[in-house]
Amino acid sequence: MTNSVPTLDQIEQIALDTVAAFPAPFHGPAALVAIRVAEWPDENMLDDLEIDDPFDLTGLYDGIPLTEKSVYDQPIGPDTVWLFREPILDEWRARRDVTWQELVAHVTVHEFAHHFGWSDDDIATIDRWWE
């Protein structure tokens, strides 16, 4: 892949490829999480997180972490990992030390870490940036 500016579909494909590369025990649970890619986070997301600058939010896990779920919980919708194209591109341009593909993979792993309740050590086995 080149380092030209990616489309929403290209970002989604990198996220899907990243999830497919997770260790085997996580494949099933990860497949139940929707991956959505948008240009920007919406105002409700920013307000809920008390974030003023949309550039500060590259990704978001929207759901109940597996470590907090109960069989008594009523499903309110699928758990979702959101990736935000413009903030990701802004960070990629500012960093200049990674490809956009690496950054998308990193954000994807970080958001799935919220879903799985992973520690930094757990994350480091998948995403070498955390070492």
C-alpha cells in the first residue's frame, strides 16, 4: 500500500485485517463487534466524552466491555468500534514516523482493548507500540 490519503473503505479494511490477525481466542468475540468508519466523531460523542476538539478523538469503543457484561444485561445494540478518518489523518501527518495503515491498526487495537478489558501487557502482544 502507498501512503496516499486513504478512503473510508480502505481504513475499514485495515481495521478488519487487524482484527483478523488477533490471537485465536479473540476471533469469535471480536467478530461480534461492529466496525464503523466516519469522517468525524459526532457532537454527541464529543459531548459525552467532554472533548472540545474533534481532532482529539481518533477512535471510540461504544459498548459494554466483556469484563463488565452480565447475562442479565438487555442488549441495546451491537458493541461498536468507531474510527474517525480526519483525526487519524491529522495524527498521521503530524507524526511522520508511521504509515497510515500502522496508525489505523494501532487505533483499532486500542479500541478493542476497551472491549476485551486488556492490560497494557495484553495489548503489547498484539500491538508492538505498547512495548
